[in-house]
Amino acid sequence: ILLLAILAPFVAPYNPGRINPSDRLQPPGSKYLFGTDRFGRDIFSRVLYGARLSLLTGASIALFSATLGVLVGAVSAYFPTVGSILMRGTDALMAFPEIIMALALMAITGGGSLFNVIIALGVVYAPRMARTAYGLSLRLREFTYIEAARAIGIGHFRILLRHLIPNLLSPVIVQSTFTCALAILGAAALDFLGVGVPPDIPSWGTMVSEGRTYITIAPWVIVFPGLAVVLLVLALNLLGDSLRDALDPRLRKLA
């Protein structure tokens, strides 16, 4: 999927925004592999370009949420007084349904752009990452090498950056893979509801939203972008499981 997304300009047979009213709602065939939509646009080309957007969105949200979550979680564990406040705020954010919170943040930021989608969903998924980093940091801060660093007078900031946070990378990378999958679903949901990226940008969620009107007479309009979402999310979850097995030394020992 990643390779097809990168090579989309060379693989796609048509411009994803090319409108051809005479070929509207054409079924899949030799001319149009996945058929066409209500404007006569080639669905196969739009699915390929939609993969680029989905992967970029998912990776950006995962990176944003991981960075914010790890900082909050590590600082909260290392400084219990500050942590009690930050973790209560994290719990409050996790109490909101994710899609409702994302819609609220999109309304606050103005919506209608990829940047706002990344910020909104990044804030939504950051508490989950913060909880993961917090639990691991509570255990790591009691390790001997952390106590030794304190004993010889190393500053708190350096201990966090040099000794605590680097040891969170393996579980954070695994969790980020799952977050990327969730972010792709969340972004598709926002696009489906019409508050995500602009409709002129090929997006799987927008394609499903536009195709629901024609699901009885032209089901391919909604089937192919829907399958693309399912396959990409499944692939990322399988990747996350594989990374967890590869990065966990206990699982490697059992294998």
C-alpha cells in the first residue's frame, strides 16, 4: 500500500480530479478498473491518491500524539506533584467519546484542512499515549541507573532526555503503529461527516460519503474506498503485532 501510494502519479491511469460526465457511474471494467463516480472520475486513481493522504495523516497524527503523550507521561511520572494534575486532565480527556471530541476540536480550530485534522485527532489520541508512557515511566524511575544518575547530581531535565524517555521508545513505537491505524479511521470518519479535508482532495472518507447515495445502483463507488480503509487498518495492526513481538525481549526469548 505504501509503495502504491508513493508511485500513485505513475500508477494511476487518470488524473484523480478529472471530470468526465459522459462516463459517470461506469461499472468496473477494462477502461475504469474500479469504475467511476457521479462525476465520471476514475475511482481507482482516487483510491491511490487517497492512500497517500491516509498514510500521511495517520503517520502525522501518530507522531504528534506520541510526542505529546510521551512528554506528558514521562514528566508526570518523574514529578509526582505535577503528574497528579496532568494525569487527572488526561483522564478527563479520555472520558469524552473520541469522535465527539474530534468534532469539537475541529469546530474550535475552524476545520476544513489537513493541519486541523492532525491537531484535532492528535490531541484526541495523545491521552492514550500519555497513559502508556506514564505507566512505563513509573516503573523505570525506580531502576538503579536512574537512582545512580540522581546520586551523582545529574539534572532532572538530562535524566528525562538521556535515561528515561529513550527507554520508552520500543513500546511507544508499537503503540504508535496502532494509533496510526486508529487515526486513519478517525480521519476517514471526519471526512465522511464533511468536516475533514476539503472535498476536492481525494479522500477515502469523502468517497464513501459521496457514494452512499448511489449504493443501490452503483455499489462500487463505496465498496472500493471502504475496502481500502479496511486493508490499510488491518495491515497496520498486523505490523504493530509484529513490531511488538520483535521489540519485546521476553517474547524473543520465548520464540
